[in-house]
Amino acid sequence: MVKGDYYEVLGVSRDAGDDQIKSAYRKLALKFHPDRNPGDNAAEESFKEAAEAYAVLRDAEKRRIYDRFGHEGLEGRGFQGFSGFEDIFSNFGDIFEGFFGFGSGRSGRSRGRQGNSLRYDLELTLEEAFTGKEEEITFHRLEACDTCDGSGVAPGSEPQTCATCQGRGQVVRSQGFFQVSSTCPSCHGQGQIIMDPCDACRGGGKVRIKRNVTVKIPPGVDTGSQLRLRGEGEPGDYGGPSGDLFTVIHVKDHRFFTREGDALMCEIPISFVQAALGDTINIPLIGEKDEHPLDIRKGTQPGHVIKVSGKGMPHLQGNHRRGDLYIQVQVRIPEKLTQEQRELLEAFAETDGKKPSGKKKSKKNRWKRLVK
């Protein structure tokens, strides 16, 4: 399915401010909310599309990438939209709260909330980013307490029904012709209150543990790329799904190559004799054991850039495509010459009609020439 332009989806201009974007999304979210359009697949798709557009345009960094590179740029940074309605509700609960009886998800205390997503920063060399790899990472996250099975209640005890909402998890108040429901302030939507909390988790139902997972890093990742491991975040509340783990990539600077997207760039020094007469030199390549022969054409000028097609970084989307390598030639001028070298150069200068006089001129005369 082809994605629409996010600005057109929300019906805002490309220079719209945060308040305009939020207001436009609220209107669409209310219009296409699944509780208002049961069984309407078209409305569900519009609801998801609007949420994805809002997630991008409200985030300054995602919006900058989208404005410059479009949908492909976001995909290259690991943005994949939302996994479902609960994912949307958990991220934008403040948007939905108070929508004429529509809560941040489904009504009632059985409503689940997705757990928090986690971030892990991983540093790679340029060579590792080129080839890809599998990396075992260690991080800490919350998990359900074994002592109380995640209930937060001390073994042998039972929670009490919340007196404020009578166990419903929400309180309802009237505003004119409408009834507005909101999360119960006493039990925070659970419908029950813990009077005797578990000692192991202090009533929270979760404990912090260390976890090891293996992350598969595809070839071509760049700084800012995000790898999403679904369900590896913290557990949800009230039976909601777990959050995700986002591994954020940082590629270290290389001593020889610099990178711009899929392109690689480097500088190579050659002598002025090689530049004048031409030569073939060998240069190293990322991801290849053998050096690559590079032809230097005779008469090559300082700063000339040589393009080597298909020798850059792999394209993150696969298809066995690679960027290009750009090599800038730096011509070295010797600082010291032997007598023989000087004589050869002077002889060349004579044939070229530009033999230097060899006489040193005073600073005063040089300044006069500059002024003229």
C-alpha cells in the first residue's frame, strides 16, 4: 500500500506549527476512532494513517528526516509505524482522554496499557556497519514479580474494590448533553486498591532484571538507524502488551573513509610526477581483502575527484546494491629538493618557457607588486 503525504493526511501546511498539527490529528482521531466506527475497515486504516502522520510530524527529528528524504528516509532510520490500536492508544493517551466516553483505549478496568519501550545505544566500526553482524547486548528491564505473579499483592492477601469507581476503573461526569469518562484517580484505572503490597516489588508488580538478547544488524546501517525488537521492552499494565526495545546505532569515525549516506569518500596523496605522467596505484576498500587498482590519468589536477561505482556502502534496503566511492586526489609538492632534482626541474621549466629567475626579491618589492 502506497503511503500518503503526511501533511495531506492531516490536512495541514508544510510549515504548520505543533498546535496546528495536534489539533488536526485530534479531529481525525475522533472522526475515525474504532469505537465510533465498528467494523469499518476504511475508518480503521484512516485512523492508523493519521496516527502515523502525527507521530512523525510532532517529532522534530523525524519531521526533519521526512521533509528531506520522505518515507524511505524514515524507514532507513528504523521507523515502522504502529503495530496496532493498543500501540497507538498507549502512545497518544492524552489525545484520546475525554473523547465523549472514548478513553485512551477501550473502556473499563480490563483495558490494557502497553509497557514502556526501551533504548539501547550500540557503537559499531565502519567495517561492522558494512558487513552487518549479530551482537549480544545486555540491558535491564522490568518484569513481572515472581513472588506475587505480577499482582503487586502480598501472598495470601487480596486487593480491595476501589470505592471511588466501584471497580470500573473509570469515573464518568456529565458535561451538557455529553458524558465524559476518565481514568479513576484513586485506583489509576485498575478498579482495585492494594492494601497489603508485596515486599519483593513493593506493590508495583514488577522487578528489575538483567536480560541478554541477540540483535541482528543488517549491512548498511548508519548513525541514527534504529533496530526494533518487539516485546523486549517492559511489560504492560493490566494485561497490556510489552513495549519494544530500540537499538540505536552509532558508527565510529574511520581513519581513512568518510561517509555520506551510502557513499564513501577518501583522499589519496600522489606525487606531482604521478599527476603529470599518470600512474596506477592500489587503494584499500571496505569489506574487501584485496586492494583496488586505481588509474591516475596523466595531467590530473589537485583536488580532482575520481568516482568508483559500486564500491561504497551497502544499501540498507538490500537488493545487493551499493553506493559509490569518491576519491579526491591530493598532489604532494616536495618541500626539499636534491641538486639533481632541482636541475631537472629547471631544465623542464626552460622547455616550458617558465624558468624561474632564482633571484630573491626584497619584501619591499613584493609589497609593491601586491599593491599594484
